[in-house]
Amino acid sequence: MEQFVSNFGLLLEFPVVNLKIVLDGIMIGALFALAAYGLALVWGVMNVKNLAQGDFVIGGGYICWWLTQMGVPALIGVPVAFILMAGIGWIIYILMIRPILDRDLFTTLLATFGLAIIMAQLLNLLFGSDTQSVDLGYDTLYFLDGFIDVPIAKLLGVLMAGALALGVILFMKFSRMGQAIRATAQDARAARVLGINTDKVYAFTWSLNAAICGAAGAIIVMVWVIQPFYGITHSVRAFVIVTAAGLGNLPGVIAAGLGIGVLEQYGAHIFGIGYQQAIAVILLLLVLIYRLSQQRRVRQSLR
């Protein structure tokens, strides 16, 4: 309790600390939003709640880390992770997701939960249980007489995440496949009547989600750390963001991603780094309670 009071008092005594926390939260929250956008895609288009979302992120991180161990520049690992995870996602769709698309919610949750366990154990078997990161060797920028430090690696990560998000948005808006994805999300039956191969759309959507997560994981390993069993925390964050923002609400996904990043940084500062991951779980519970209360109000108004 004394430590809590001391840390909270520091925020009031030195307002510049708040600026540092907000900047750190925004930089890491941008990566949370990127992974959450992939979840919003498969949820909105395929109605699949992917519990292995975070494990896709960790998988992309390990691809980038392994490439650096082979002497490949870390920045090359981002497009490589994007491509490889897209291929892995396509294989997973053919073998696991396609057979359960028409099943109930419990079946899809159970299948993707099993996928998360398999991926985590496989990564643990291949790379071990130690945390890993990639040091880009870049300098740190200092502002306000050194009170604010912004690692160039984190700044570069935000820029790469923004560029990827913009690329996905443009693809969804102007490409034929992007238009087919949006049409399928609105009404899959009508899309099939109009000649759209919805199975191809589903396969591409799932692969695109895996690719986005792979790129996000490759960026995360440069600015943070990864470990085979960290996938669950990224999955929880993605569910919090999508649930709070709503499906198809890209500005909401971005805002929620930045918000959860900032809240986690505040939680780590006030309560300690050990409570940082617990913040995401608490936020998920609060968001679910809020959504349930909204649904009850709607039902009561309809009566």
C-alpha cells in the first residue's frame, strides 16, 4: 500500500512522468490495435472468435527473432513474418477452420483454444521457454532535459504498424478481394448469389489475419519481449479492443488499442510491472459487463 501511494504521488508531483507514460502507452498500444484489427476481420467476416490470435502474434515474433539469429537484418523479418504467417494461416484454415465454420460458437471457441495450446507448446518445443527480444541497436531520443526518452526502435515500430494498417485499409477499400470481403461480411448468402466464392474469401481473410498478426509480432519482438506462453495476454488484449470498439469500427479499434496501451502503462507504474498483464483481464471483464448491461437495456426498451 505504501508503494502504491508513493507511485501515485509521483504522478502528481512530477507531471512530466504522465507524459512519458502516455507516450510509451501509445507506442505499444499501436501494436495492440494492429493485432486487434485482424481479429475484427475474422470475427466480422467469418463469425469466428479466434482464441489463438495472440499465438499468431507470438509466432510472427519468433520468426523474426530466428531470422536475426541466422544473420538476417531484423527489419527484413517483418515482411518475412507477414508472408510466412499468411501461409501458415492458410494451412490452418484448410485443416481446422473450414470444417467448423458452420458449427456453433462453443465448437469454434474450443477449436481455436486447442489451436492456441498447440501453437504455444510447439513454440516452446522449438525455441524454449526463455523470453526473447531483438536489439536493433538504435539510439534513444531525449526531450525536456532528459525526462522524456523515446527509443527510436519503438518509434520505428509505430511507423511500421501505421504503414501496415494503412496498406490493409487501402487494400480493403480498392481491391476486388477487399470488396468481396466487405460484401461477404455484410451478407454471405447474397455474396454467393452474386458469384463471390465465399470459401475463397474466408480462406483469404483468415490468412490475412495471420499475416497481420505475424507482422505485429515481428515488430513487438523489436520493442518488447516474447515468450511461447505470452499469446494469451495478446489474445485478451485483442478481445478487449474489438469488444469495446465494435466490429467494423476501425477508428474505434485504433482508439481502444491506444487506450489499453496507456492504461497498462499506468497500471505498471502504479501497481508494479507484475500487474501489467492483469490490467488487460480486468478491462475485458469490465467491457463484457458494460456490453451485457447495454443488451439488457435494449431488451427492456423493446418490451
